[in-house]
Amino acid sequence: MNRISENQPSLLDAANGVTMENDAQARLNIHDEPTRNPIEDLPVAYVEFNAQGTIIYANSIARSLHCNKGDELIGKSAWDIMAADQVDLSRKAFMAIMESGEEPPVIQRALYTQNGEYRTYEMFRSLIRDEQGHPTGLRYVYIDITKAQSAREEAQQTHQFMKSILESLSEVVIVIDSIGFVRLANQAAEEFTGLSAAEMFGRQIEECLMFVSYEMDSDENFSLSAALGKSYAGRTVIRDRKKQKVQMEINTSPVVDKKHEYSMGVVITLRMPNLEPR
């Protein structure tokens, strides 16, 4: 029987050698493949500027916003893509950041897209630094908030419009939430209670309006909790700011979230029987 020499490689050693060679080749093949920058696939726009404000990198989202071809954005000035009325402000702010070396805050800026649209972006910025920590540029991540901003402005306008309507009413109007806390009161309510709207806000309705009795047209027993479910009309005896008892007409209407089908609160309207609307 032939003995295997101690210096002769065994089949196991040979197999291991093939495996190691294959592993090494696989690793080489991996390094031969181009690596993809993960920033390229971010779902938001990402742009890098050098110290002079020139664009040195932009990911696919940023390029699609500002140019038709991917290479058109690189080399442009930051102010080439900015609304004209914000160019001077942005240039000064950019240079000030580079000089100070302090991390900049989040800002809002208006930019033009490749379609000529005027869009508002919220920009998150951080400095690019060299090995010594000196600023060499700025990186930006910016998110389109045009629709959200438009919705906020519309909501503010609607709120102001409704507030103007309430203030023009001679009737006392107070809105409470589902557990009886005051959320809104008009000027007539301030005059009647002797409390400001700010003082009433967040207080229980019984602390602001001192009801003595109710007499509803439907002859039903009335309570503010019952008013969450249906509208009521009738008369009430209530104490005014001087603690005097006065009789007033009362109307209540539930504030309903129709989407989720639940009552959010109650609108309470009080009116002197002989009081003419403004």
C-alpha cells in the first residue's frame, strides 16, 4: 500500500485551495462592479455646493427638479436655480455660513423647477469640512412643502374669515369640546361674561356661563352632554357678568366630524329675546 508523502498535498487540501481561490476571485469580481452611491436613491433632493456656491453634486431627485439632463446641474451656481427676489439674501447667507463655520439652521426658500414652477422648499443644511475641520462647502437636503404651506395659508385665511364672522355677531357664541372645555368664544361672549376669550379657553363651560335653568321647546330634559347628539332650542335663565339673572334664548348644535362620524363638541348661542341681529 502506498503511503501519501507528508509533503504531498491531500485531496482535502486541494479542494480547500480551489475554494479559497474561488472566494478570492469572487471578492475581486465584487470590487470590479461599480458601487452605487446610496445618496443617489434618496427619496428627497440632495445637493452639494463648494465654498463658492457652485453645485458639485446632485442626486437624481434634485436633477429631475432642475434640469432635463443629469449633467446640466453640475457646475451651476446655487443662485441660478433660485427665485430672483431671494438671490441676494441667499448669497449673503451662504457666504456668512462659510465664513463663520457654524452649522446653519433649517430654512425655507423658493426655487424654480425645470417646468418653470415656483416651489417652496424646507432646506436642511450641514457644512462639508476638510480634515482640519475647515468648511469647504455645504450639503443640502430639501423637501417640497408647497402644498403643505398652501394648505396652512388657506386654513389661516378660513380661520380669520370665521373669526371675523363671529366677532360681527351680537349673539353670545361659545364653542366647547366633547368634555365641556371652552375652545372658542366671540366678543359678545367676552362682554357678557366679563372674561376674555383667552381666559375662557380651556376652562369648563360652567365656570364661564352660570346657567340657572333651561326650558326647551321639545320639553326634553336638556344637558350639555345631551347636546352632543342633537340640536336644541329654547330658553335659559343665566347669570350675567354682574351675577344678575337674565332670561335668554338658547340654541345648541353639535360639531360633528362627518368623516369619522363622532361629535367633537357643541356650539352654544345665546340671545336676548328682544335683541335684533347686527
